Amino acid sequence: MLKLCGFHISNYFNKARIAMLEKGLQFELDPSCKPSQAEDFLARTPMGKVPFIEVDGEHLVESQVICEYLEDTYPQKPLYPRDPLARARVRELITIMELHVELVARRLYGQVFFGQPVSDEVKQSVEKDLLKGLRAFRNRAKFDPYVAGAELTYADCAAFVHLPLVTLATKLAYGKDFLDAMPQVKPYLKMIGERPAFKTVNDDRKAAQAAMKK
């Protein structure tokens, strides 16, 4: 039995969980794992990060690596297109969203979510890099109706968990949503958010956030 480990507020944990639910997999869930540098935790996830999966006594880390493993092991309900170029385009979109958009916006999270100071220099650097990443995303995103085209893919699992964070971070840091330049984003997120897998994960995220405020 697969076990997915992480916590409900982690966007990368939620990305992997949505993919597992969309593929109809049976798996255990451990939502109590948070990043740690404790020795026993590093034995399971060598960077001390989440998410990771446990399978046959082994541990596998990094959300995209997990998704690739799922696709190779459980191909019955694919989340990649069959055509090699179309598959590469999905991976390309994921890389753009994660490397050039979400991880750039993440440099603001300490300030906007946890009250840590961020210098004007950092904010200017993030804005410059983020606008480049969003330009690339706009160039590749299809919204037809899914982000990579006609089929639901791993790119949708990524978009659903990453793009709202970019919206929130830019609103709080700059007073404007950098994704407003792409009017397709909000109706797209609403549309996929109505799918059972996406809704389940989002509801659990909201409940976990509410519990943190008590």
C-alpha cells in the first residue's frame, strides 16, 4: 500500500495527493509530517522535505518524481497525453510554474504569510523574475479547457495548488494580483476546483488552515 506523507497546507503535498486521487489509487495518508532536520526524519526524506511516499519499505521524495513514479506504475488512468511532444509540453508547463513562478513567489512567503521582513531589493528582484515566469506561463498555457489543453494532466494538479498562492502573495506584497493579466485563470481554477479530487484536497487545506488559527 502506498502512503503519502506531508501536511494539508503544503501545496506540493496537495499536488501529489490530487494526482493520486484522480488516478483512483488506494493509498494511506499521513498528514502529520512537516519538514524537519531530525535524524530519524532525514532517514525517510533526505532533504527533510515533504511530500514523500512510502512504498514497499522504500521512500521516494519530490512531488514531480512521485508523479512520474505514479504514471509509470499505474498507467491505467494516465495523467499525461500519449503523444510524446504533448507529454513534454505538460512537463514544460509544470517546470515553468514551479521553477519560474511558484518558487520565485516563495521568496515573499516569509513576509506575507509569517510577518518576516523582506527588503525592497528582494521585492524588486522577485517582481522582475516573476513577471518573466508569468510571461512564459502565459505563452504555454492553453486553458482549453485544461491548462495544457483538452485533457486533465499533472499540470492541472500543479496549477491548482500553486497559482492561488501566487495570487495571494502578490496581492499582499504589491497590492495587486499579478495573475489578473490572465483573465482565464480564475474561471479555470473554479472549474477544476469542482472536480471531487480537487475539492476534497482543497476542503482539507481550508480545514487545516482554520485549525491553525484557533
